[in-house]
Amino acid sequence: FLGTVGLIRKGIDDVLTQRNGLTTTLREHIVNHDVVKDRELERLLREINKELAVWMETAGPRSTVTAELMPGVLDVEHLRERFYDPLNHRPPPDLEDVSEYAPEPPSLDEMRRQGGPMLERMRDALVMFRGTGDTVSVGAAFNDLEPALRRPVEILGMLQIATQVDALSRAHQLESFETVRPDGSRRTFSVPRIILNDDETAALAALNYGTDHD
């Protein structure tokens, strides 16, 4: 009678332990349960039962079948993992014809205005200004040109020309170049002040840029 309480407590502990173990097993089964694998296993067992029924028609009472626990390795050099899918090689849909919405193409004159510096015309302008006899800077000559020849890119052309006759090495001050963009807007750039002498002007006049730079 004195050991009754301890016996009841031990029984309760055993029940709780078994319940916890069952709960853990059920939780792992629910979490890791894969319906697809279960269906595959069920289908495989059915096929085994069919083959067993056929085998029992001719097998004796002591017949045995040797079954490997793991299947053997197949002698295959390469096993394809992806197969041909015709959907991957369908041509893309036809492009919609939007030619009627295309803007008008730019004219040759508009493309030239957006192009690089016109070296030959800039060279001729510098030689002409030097030929007037007045000592003027390249910037002053540039600012006196017509707006079509005063694009910002023409500054790069003038600096290139001055570099070819070695006139840029004497430039230590800055002067303003008043440029006119193709859209009519204006902007001022500070550029080294270059004054050509007679030798540099003669060398400039001898430069040959051809007709492909305009």
C-alpha cells in the first residue's frame, strides 16, 4: 500500500513518455510526408504483387528469388537530364508594323550640324583672319564667324589645328568662346588664348584636310 503512490506516478510517466514519442513521430511524418513518393511506392508494390502472382504459378514451395538491396550501376557514359522541348524553339511572334509612326529622317544638313568639327572650313577662317593683317586671337576670330561655324565642337577643331602648328604651347591666358548650338542656344567656354604668327599661319595654310571633314 505504501508503494502505491510511486507505482501510479511511474505509470503516469510511462504514459507521458509514450505519448511524447508518438507525438514526435506523427509530427515528423506530417512534416516530411510526400504524397508523390507514397503514390510511387504504392504503384511499385502493386506491380510487385502482380509479378509475384505470375511467379507463383510456376514456382515450387521452396523456390527462392535473389533480390539486391540496392540496384547496380548502369553502364551509361552520359544520361540526359533535359530532353527536347519544341516550345523552346518556337519563333518569336511577328513584330508589329509601326512604320507609320516613325519620325521623319534627318536631312543631310541636320546630320552635318550634329557631326564633328569642320576642320577645313575652320582652317580657312583662321588663315583669312590672319591675312587681314590684324593681330587677332583664335577666340576673336571664332567669335566673328557665322553661327553655323560656332558650334561647341568647333572649339575642339580649332585646338586640334593649333596643336598641329605648335601654336598651343604659347597659350598661357584664357579667353571666351561664344558658341551657338544647332538648336540656337548659346554657351560661353573659357579656352586658352592663341595668337598665330606668320610662320604658324603659313604652316596652317599648308595643311591639307581634304573634303571629307566638312
